Amino acid sequence: MIKIRYVDPNKISPGLHAAVECHGRSTTVYLLCGLRPEQRRAAFRRLRMSARTGYCPALPAPQLALARFRDRIRTGLGQAGAVFRCHPAATTVPLVLVSAGAVAFLLLSTVSLRVLPGPRTPAAGAASLLEAWAGEPPLPGGLIPAARSGPGSELLAPAQRESIGVAAFTPPPAVSSSKP
């Protein structure tokens, strides 16, 4: 991996605009601060020629292009950050947003909200459940729906022995169906 860093003129040999150091698997290219674009291109061209002749570590073109792209993005973001920090108008909008958020938090923290359950419908009786299930065959394994109302109304009760295999509804033994 190739990294590009900027240094003062005292860190590089006199007359050079760039230097290369290899640290294990990573290579660092040191450039002088404030180079013009043509000076940067010349410095990279000189480093590539030196690498081909064996005077410095190898600088493969795809890795160097990727390093230069990352450096361009990093320096652009750094310059934008410097403008943002230095210009007072740039800090106004974020400051207003943070202040509005703090005020909204303080105002809404004093309000408590409760969700109340809606009106309940009366539970259906056992007779209405039997009417709803009338005409249905027993479930596989001889199970029929239990004739109860309330939270356990989905329970299944075993069918009577005579009703297994019969296509007619057989009520549980505890409930009598004396409706006309």
C-alpha cells in the first residue's frame, strides 16, 4: 500500500521535491508542501524512474494512482474543513440546528405521553362459538376446537371416539347444544 505524506524542506535532501521510504509492506512517498501541479507530476515521474533503476522501492502504477486519488480526496476535505473552521458564516447553520435540538429536547422532556387501549368488544359466548364452528369437520387426529370463550378459546379438545372420521361437527361432552 502506498501512502502520500507532506513534509518540510528540511526533511528531504536539497534539490528534491519527493522521497520514498519502505516500511514492511507499505511504502510512504514524502512530498514537499506547496508544490505546483507540474512540480508534483515531475516529482512522481522522477520517483518512478528511480524505482525502475533500483534506487528506491517499487511504485506500481495502479497503487500509485490509487494513492494519488486518496491524497487528492484527503487534501480537498482538509481544505474544506479549514474554510469551515475559519469562516464564521459556515458555523451558523450547525449552531442553529444544535440549539433547536436542545430546546426541543428540553420542551418535550416535560411532556409525558400515554397510549390508552381502545374500547373492547364483549367476548363471544360458548353458544355463539359453537354456531360459528357448526358444520366443520373435526381436525386431523380427531381434535375439535374447544367450546370456550376468552383467552383460551383457541385451544383444541380431543373429539369423542365416535366422531373420528365423521364429517359432521361433534361438540365437546361438557357443552349441550339444545338450540332449535
